[in-house]
Amino acid sequence: MNPECSPNTLAKLDGRTREARLMQKVRAELVAHVGGSPSATQRALIERAANLTVRLAVMDQKFAETGVQSEHDSRTYLAWTNTLTRTMRHLGLEGPPAKTKTLQDHLAERGA
């Protein structure tokens, strides 16, 4: 896959490809990271993070196989890495806060 393909190309990935599986994995992990029920804004950030992760993985593979990184590739890689870092920071570096126990939870524990 060309790392500079159109934005719609990644959205149409065949679910059997390595890239599609990576994208699904990143999505699932980030949804879990934000507590399992992301807001609309979090869903958009998760989608962006999954897309960038796949693009960076493709560039990593290309660099590993060829040993060549053009100046343009290097700038693109750095920009995408910085964007991914900022996106992740918006999603939160820590997981969701621990669920506060209710009175029912405490009573259930004591009764068990």
C-alpha cells in the first residue's frame, strides 16, 4: 500500500489485509482505552489515530525493506508521528478513571 494514498483508500481496506487488521486492532484498543463508549469526538480521534498508525506502519515497513528514506518521506513520517502523538494526548494518556463503587456494589461484596 502506498503510504501517500488518498484518505478514502484506508477507509475501504479489505478486512483480510495486514493493514486492515492493524486498523481494527488500534480502533478496538482505543475504544477500550476511553472506557468502551466513545463520544463522537473521541470516535473521530480514534479513527484518525488508527489511520495514522497504519500509514506509519506502512512507512516503517518500506524503510526496513529498502533502507532508503527520502527527505520528503522523513518529513512526512515526522509530521504524521507528531500528529499521532497529539491525537493520542487528546484521547488521554491514562485510561478511563476507575469506576466508583456504588452502595449496592459494597453491599454485594459484603454479602458474598
